[in-house]
Amino acid sequence: MSRFWSQLVHQLTPYVPGEQPKIDQLVKLNTNENPYPPSPKAIAAIQAAVGDGLRLYPDPNADALKQTLAQYHGVTADMVFVGNGSDEVLAHVFQALLKQERPICFPDITYSFYPVYCGLYQIDYQTVPLAADFSLHVADYPQDCGGIIFPNPNAPTGRLLALDQVRTMLSQHPNCVVVVDEAYVDFGGESAIELVSEFENLLVVQTLSKSRSLAELRVGFAIGQVPLIEALERIKNSFNSYPLDRLAIAGAVAAYEDEPYFQATRRWVMDERARVVDAMQAMGFDVLPSAANFVFATHPRFEAVQLAAELRAEKVIVRHFKLPRIDNYLRITIGDAAQNDRLLAVLVELTS
């Protein structure tokens, strides 16, 4: 049937998401899902939204959610854009803001969806190598690029670029858009949203999938100055004028209104991360500094691909990337205490 494909489809190499295996008693630490449930208030709000109103179209502007996000982050509602997860928001960003005459730039080790978007939207790009320790150096990014995008903390390394360095990046590239993808920022970073009012070239993208435990609800958003948001709205309204449904809007609003639960669960993840890192280092692993809900680690005596296979045999799934520079690293999601105990017990056996 491929004879009916467009030329573009023949050229694409799609993104491959983390495996979602159906295995009983599985310890699933490969897709950076939050091990704790959503806020009970979010679940109650979703349940309350189920009813006769589902026969109607949702609010095309998701005004209630935009207002909630604006108030939470100290901006105005017209500086907020929402979409079906941060992946859809990023797709609109690539079309609306990063499709330029000059190549855009992002790290050589980063979220692997970025080159996929470039292929889909036919955007030229160049990768900028991270340093030997996988840190991002602002000075390495060329002045004449068409735009810059990077995750902060980075994925899959988990390393964080300090906010003062984000400011430097913005100051040094005033003539191009700088997109900071903050999917994991709530687990140890400082959001660049506080810089939005100062820099017209900054767009910050976040998601409710990780720190708010709402991955299946598919809610993401971007915050930037009004001209950037208007560009995203033009793309959205040329593609899907009703991006978020009634249930997603209700659940997302309630999640942001339950600040105590959010603070408690993110602290639980960060405390468990510290425990996992200490234990893995005691086994001889080299673990990168992480500000995310995962760790990125290598062992000098054991191959990552073999460790991943042996962990899988014990029903513990982690992520291994067969990519240059990182093919001997494992990305391991931080689970709850019981999941992490099982991970560490198996690793002790494998590395003893």
C-alpha cells in the first residue's frame, strides 16, 4: 500500500515512544511516568464533568484552564497556550516559530522528538554537542541560527541548565526564538517562566503528564509574550479548534488548585531519587546529576544493554538508547518506594 504514500511519508523516521509492555507484576521504569496517582481533587473534578454536557463541543479556548495557569504562574491569560500534551504544543511550536530560513539548533543528546518534528515539517537543523559531562554550554550555540530549543532538565540525561545560564542564552540570541521545554522542571529545576515578561524571544513549554500525574489526560501548555502565543493560536485554529476536551480541562484546573498535594508528591519523587542515586553509586554506577524524575547512569564494568536485558528478565523495565555517546547508559524512572526497592535489589545481584 506504500505506493499511495506521499513523498514526505517515505522520508519520515517517526518517534518511537517508550515500550508499554503487558506483563504481570511488572516494575515499569522506562517511560518517566509519575508513580503516584493524580490529585484526588483532579479525579473528582473529572468525574463531576461526566454527564449530559459531553454531547456538546468543549470550550475552544479552554479559558478556565488558561486563567488558572495564568494566575498560578503570574502572567495574563493571553500569554498562555494549551494543547493535547506538550508534544502537540511542541508540534505547533515547530510549525509556527521554528520553521525559519536558517537552521535551528538543539543538543546532540536530547528529546528524540525534535528531529522527528524537523523531518515532518521540513525544517533544517543542526545539533550542538553537549560537553563531555553532558552539560549544555550556552557559548556553543551559534549567533545566526534560526531558533533554539532544549529540554531543561535535559532528556534523557536529567542535567539542568541554571536559570542564569538560560538568561544568558536569551540575551545572546535576541533575534531568534528560544524554546525551553520544561517537562521535568518541577523535580528540581527553576522555571524560566519568570523570565517571560523580560524576553520577547522566550517560550516555555510544560506538561501535566509528569509532576501532576496526568499523562493519560494529555494536557500541555506554553507561556510566552502575546505575539508568540498568537502564532501558536493561528496554527492551532488551522488544525484543531477544539484541542482539549471537557474532562481534560476540568481535571487540569483541579490539579493546579491542589498545591499541597503537588508539593508533597514532587518531594516524594525527589527524596526517592536521592535514595536511588546513593544506592546505585554504592554499587559502582556513575550517575549524572539529575533534576528530573529519572536518573541516567552507566557502570564501568557492565554493558548497559546487558543490564537492561537482565533487568527485564526480572520484570524490571528501564530505557536503553542505542545512540552514539549514550549507548552504555540506562535511563531509569524513579518509582515509588516498593518499585525502587525491587530495582535496587536486582541491580545488587547483577553487579555483585
